[in-house]
Amino acid sequence: MQVGALIIGDELLSGKRQDKHMQTLIRILAARGMKLAWAEYLGDDPARIEAALRRAFAGGDLVFSFGGIGATPDDHTRACAAAALGLPLAPHPDACALIEARFGADAYPHRIQMGHFPQGAAIIPNPVNQIAGFSHGHVHFLPGFPSMAWPMAEWVLDTCYRQLFNDSPDIEKACIAIRAREGDLIGLMQDFTIRYPALRLSSLPNFGNEAIPEMHIEFGFAGQPALVEIAIVEWVKALRERGYEVRGKAPAAAG
């Protein structure tokens, strides 16, 4: 099961706010030996949100959706989720009880709508203000506020997906080939891709910088540690046999 993210809000696409969710979700997943496979940014356009959610519900990925579950007119995510599922929005008794406990009579007529979810949804506890998020299948809906969303995402993972945690997460090891050009090494890259189908080979060309003035390429292998160790040794050997100067690079988590 792969993990994806939908990050919703006009303010992100206009530049009024910078997204913080994706990088934090990457770290949250990496701490559990997991990784983010994809992310999609969406504005507050109900048709696009519904279409994206329709794909998410139909697919097999674990998906986190950030934003748009409040009670203001530009919060469309709850209604779009219901439309994508072909289900009515219905008051969730536990979510509504939490809102009533927090706001009393002021929960009506607007705040109580934050407890209306697609029929059959389960709630996600909110440790900050007790206004719940919700889950339907493997799609999980969190508020846009980072202080709320991030512990809620951790709760979802720790409560529902421990079977996906990996005690031996992927790593990445890289090396730098000085004065290398990608066009000259495509054949070698293809050979290694065939030889190591379980690994991900990356190639990042650079025309020179302060640290390395010469043109160079950073090559990396990501995957299980033992296999990465073998592949990087063979790769460095192959580059040197072709006359390239090769410099090492510290290993990093492949999260």
C-alpha cells in the first residue's frame, strides 16, 4: 500500500501561505519506516476536489487529505467527499457531541456542520480543540492547521496501520562522478536498472557549484540496506573503469 497526500487550499496556490504538510508528513512516515509516494495540490474548486477524491476512494492507497473540513463557505472537502462516494452528509453523533461540549448553544447553526461527514465515516480525534477529522476507508481527512493535522496523522498511522511499519527502512547511498554526462552513461544506468530491479536509481546532473566547480552527476541507489551497499560498490567500480573521478557522499534515509 502506497501513501499519498491531497493538500487543499487556494492560499497555497496563490502563494499567500507556504505548505508545511508535505515535508512533515514525509518525516512522520519516515519515522515509521514508510515513505510518501505522491502528493497533489488543489485549490478550493469543488469539481477538482471531488474528482481527486473519487480517484482516492477508488484506488488502494492510504491517502491523507489536508484542509477544507471547516465550516466556512470555502470549506468544500466534506461535501466533496460525500459526493465522490455517492453518500449523504450526515451528523456523526460522536463528532457532534464533541462540538456541542465545546461550544454549547453556539455550536448552532454553523459550527455543528463540522461534525457532518459522509455516511459511515469514522472520526479522527483532534487533541488540540476536539473538533474531529474523519476517515472513510483508507482516505483520512485532517484540518489545514498544522498543529492539529500532524498529531492526527500520527494517530491514524499508529492506530490503523502498524502492519505497514518497517523496522528496516530503505536507505539511499550516493556518489558523485566528476565531469560525467548523462548521455554517456545511459547504457550503464539501464544495465544496473535491470540488474537491481528492487532498487531506485537516481541521476542528478549539475553544471557546477561552489563545492564542486566542475560539471558532475550525483548518482544514488535507494532501497534495502544490504542491496544498496552491493549496488553502490559495483557502480563506483564501473564508473572508475570508465575513467571518471568518483567522490563519495554520506548515506541518507530514503524515506
